[in-house]
Amino acid sequence: MKETETLFWGHEEVVRPEWIDYNGHFNAGYYMVCFDEALEPLMEHIGLGPEHREKHSVTIFSAENHITYIREVREGTNLSVSTQLLGVDRKRIHALQTMWNSDENFVAATCEVMGLHVSEKTRRVSEMHEDVYSRLKRMLLEHCELPTPPQVGHQMSVPSR
């Protein structure tokens, strides 16, 4: 179900010809490029945009990403990426990004991400400024009302016999 009112929608994309692999569909590596590009509007929205990062010498590093490929996407497909916060503290952002095929209104892929707030001076995890953390907490309260998608926390394995 597409929760357009609550989720953060900050990125639209068209699958580019150079992103197509030898199977004729969206290459796996470019899914991550698209998900990564979708994070910048979110960072701006929560107050961690380029100005804040430069002023305070902080940034966000991806600590972990788990992509789940759900349905095939081909060249020219219009995509939109939503973000649902799953958890935050002063040093971490846990979220699920969902890539939608906007032409046919289905979920193409998800990316569960753990981002770390990092000092550019020390290159170590550091605490967020209060204004950023407050925005994230408010957003998380709204997103906690949403159902948790099945891809969250998914463990990859080969089923035993």
C-alpha cells in the first residue's frame, strides 16, 4: 500500500540507458546509486543538508545497506523513492527506502539503510545537533504509525532441508 501522506518523498528518477545490463534490465549496482541519490533530499529535509554539513564539519556515512529486488525494472521506467524512518538516536538513522515503479504503481526494490552521523574532523561517529535530532524524532513518531515492511531485518539464507 502506498502511504503517500506520511512517507518522505524526495526523489524521482528515470531508468537511464547506461544503467541497463546484459539482461536488458536495471543493473543491480545502479539501484544503489538511485537509492543513494534519494538520500540527499532527505538530509536537506531534516536539516543535514550541505550548508549544515559544511558549517559544522559533519556528514552521514552509510554503515550498512540491504537491497531487496522485488520486481524487474527496465529502461525508461519512471521511479520514485520514498523513505520510512525505522529508528533514530543521536548518532544513527535507520530507514527503509522504497523504490516505486511510478508508471505501474508497484514496489520495485527496497533498501534498508543504517546511516551514521560522523565528525569530518575526527572521522568518528558523533552526536547530531539538537535541531536535527528533534526533526528526526518528530518524523519518526509519524512513521512509527506505519506498518513495518517485510523487508526490514530480513536475513538472507539458504533454507535447510
